[in-house]
Amino acid sequence: MPQAEIVGGVVGAVVMAIGLSVGLTLVKSANTAVSTAFSGVPPSTGAPATFPGPDGVEARWVIDENKRPGTTAWQIHGARGSISGFANQVYAQQGQRVTLYVSTDAADFRAEAFRVGYYHGKGGRLVWQSGQVAGKMQPHCRLTPGINMVACDNWKPSVTFTVTSGFVQGDYLIKLAGNQRQQSYVPLTVWDPSSTATYVIKNDVFTWQAWNPYGGYDFYAGLQACPAGVYPLCSRARVVSFDRPYGAEDGSGNFLALEYPLVRYAEQRGLDVTYATDVTVQQHPGYLLRHKVLLSLGHDECWSLGERRSAVAAHQRGMNIVFFAASPILRHVRTLASPLGPDREVVDYRDSSADPLYGEGKPLEVTGNTWTSAPADWPEYDFVGATYAGFLEPRVYTSMRVADASSWVFQGTGLRNGSLVPGVVASDVDKFDASMGQPANDQVLAHSPIPVKLGQTSIGAFFSDMTYYTARHGGAGILDTGTNNWIPAMLHDRDGCGKRGGPDTTCAAAIIQRITGNILRAFGQGPAQRTHPSVANWRQVTGQ
């Protein structure tokens, strides 16, 4: 094998501050805040609402929105003390009321809603702010024995506001700011029920909760002692609740590290996007049918039955799907109502026989360790096009190796077969495995070997594969990048990329952005089979 070409500088890790709040003692409500919503964006005249662009279908309203003055005040720097909160809505639409539950050691605080986008590079725009609200510590969150669910539904409301017309659809971070530099976020997705946009950006809130360490319990960890060497951990939660703050990334869930770079990219380019969550797709089964492309963002491993059925139905009707991270649709969850509303508790026993629904005649609702587990027996890999292969150890990165440089995906990158793009592969990875019954017309675009010493795998040789196939029924395409680090790798290089190696050195981030634009441009045209049918090459690339 010829020596591979090295392209670009190493993409650094995206490390966000993770605040783990365990056993908070929190209390009492504050006065309802005064809404100060700003007016919406006036539509441009004499121009089409949507039109093709170099990186996909563009929308006039997104371009106009991002021309508005931005601010960096949404960012959190030098936070002190304690403040945390959650909303009674995962997503909301204009006209709805949203209540915030906040606990803080600050004497008073305010809430500020920032729409996250590009905004001349500043990344956010202030849309609403409350008045000063008296801060109080709320009581300890409840821990339900047996299922180890942490829920703060015993907190009192602190701030209530209306999602006015000033709240343009999008991803919002509500910043809680105490009078002594206490700071944290509450995420909120504002959706448009009537949207027919080209691209649906789906916030992966089920997975945010699956990994939410607030109170010490999530689907992977718990505080009690367990036998050594036994996985999954015995003290893990079996049910997690949206009725609690996020303990990761200053309260933003996994939004900042694994989703924000793609949102910023799409808004900077004025793409015709709309916004939803896992819960949105589950609660509104026909929603995806009105759009051309579903964008599954970083680490979208937890899917419910309703969400999965909605995505499959839309795909069969011609919706293209991009899985921007590995292990999509791996974990099987379902939802229950909490005291604060429907679908606010997420269930995943990870053991079919322990699930109360086992043997009750609902096999597709029983939460085994994965969707592949009995009695659900519905593997994800024949839909995704690849299968979960394992993970690299934390803060370990390796290169993406190009396998089919002639593909439209790599147009304009200058890459050749065997080219390496450093620092792209990290965290969870997917691979093509013919023994798993993956699509016969699967096209392996990148086939990246991973030294076994860098991580853990349980299915033979360790690879990260970028795969693509077009469905014979409906003609839609599905692309899986094969790594959880794709979206973080879209960030601009912070280490002088393009200077260290001379003028011909290309940044890995620029390459990943170019590939992303190629995908969104092609998929935005409709079912990908029409213009970019997949060409099976997996035998030649993988040797299987």
C-alpha cells in the first residue's frame, strides 16, 4: 500500500466545562418576570424565499435573521457560585408559555433568551430578558429507588414567559445570570409546526438526558457500589427525567460541543433550516414528511419507537438523512409523563427482562440493551448503513482515511484515495460489516483503521467507516459519517492551521466543512438516487 498523503493540521478537542451538581438543596419560587420580546425579522421584498446556494438550499429569512446585530453576551465565562434550572417545555412554539424552575445561591438573578446562530460571528442574539428575580435555593431533588430517577418536580416555578413572535424558530440558550456571576444555561428549541423547510435540524434531547449526570445518575452511571467488571453498571438509572437541570456543558446538555458547530455553519450560510427535537418528531409523526432532509446531530444514540417510525416513513417517502455522528438509533428508549407534563421521563432499562413491559405484548416498546435486543429485534444497521463498532478513549483522536475520492462527497477538497484528514475520528465510531446484513449497495467513502490500543471494540477489526447508500424504494439517501467527532471537527482550527506546514497545508476543519456543504447541497435537491445513486464498493474497500 502506498504511503498515505497527510492533509491538514490536527483538529483539537472540543472541551466544554462540565458542571456536575449532586445533591443540591434548593427552594421556593420567584416573581414572574416581565417579557421584553423584540420584533421579528421583516421579510425581504423582491427576492425568492428559497434558492440554491453553494452549500445547500438557502432561505431568505435565515439570511435576514443573521444580518441582525449579534452579541457574545450569551457565552459563559468565569462563572461562580451556584445557579441551575430547567424548563417545563423541551420545545415550544410561538404563543406557548414556558416556565423556568431555578435554584441559586444568588440573592437575585435574571433570565435571558439568546437565539443561537451566526450573527456576524458573535453566535447569538438576545431575544428576551426577564426582570430581576429573587433567587432561592430549592429543595433536594427526589431520587426514586429501584429505577434511580433524579427528578426536581418538587421545585417551585421561578420565571414564566410567553414565546412571542420575537422568538424566531431556532435553538435557544436561556442564560441564568446571578448577581454574583452565577451563570448557567437552560436549552429550549422553538419550532414552527407549519414548516416546509428543506432541512430539519434535530436536537438530540433523548441522548442529552441519557448522559445527564445531574444528581449523580444517568443511563450509564450511578452513585451506589456495584460488582467490579460488570457492565452495564448496576447503579445506573433506568428512567431519567427532563424535570432537572443538565449537569453538562454549563447546563446546555450536549448542545455546545456536539451540535452548535453545525447550527452555526447552517445559519452562517443561510440554509433553509427548521428546528425540532426527538420529542417533536415522536409527538408529531407527520412532521418529517414535509421536509427533504433530516439532520441527526452529535451522538444521537437514543431513539424511541415513535421517533424511529416517523423517520423510516419519511425516508420511504423520499427524505434524505444525514447521521453526523456514530451510534445513531443504537439505544432503545420510550417516554412517560411526569408531574410537569407528557413525555418528560425517558425509560431505558437496558435489560429486557427487567423492563415492566416485558411479556406484556408490546415487544417494540421493551427497552433491551440496544434496539437489536430481543424482544424488539429491530437492528438499526440495515437502515443506518453501518453498525456501532466501539469507541476511542476520551481525548484520543485519529485520522479519517479517504476510500473513494471520486465520490461527489469529496468534490473540491483535493483529496485522493488514501488521503488522511487528521483529528477527525474520535469517541464513538461506526463501521461497515457485511455480516450484519447492511445495504447491498452501500458505498464506503472513508475507511479509517483505528489502532486497538486507542480504544475498545467488540466486532473484529477496528475501523471508522463513512458510508452512503440510496434506497431503492423512495430513492432517498442515507449518509453516516462514522464518528462522533464530525461536528466538533467543523470548528475552525485554533492552533494556527495553514501556517505550520506552509501555504499548501489545508485545515482539517475546512475540509470537513467542504464535505458537509457537498452533502447538504446534494441532499437538498430531493431523493439522492436521482442525481447521486450510491455505487457499491464495500467489497473492494473492506475486503469482506
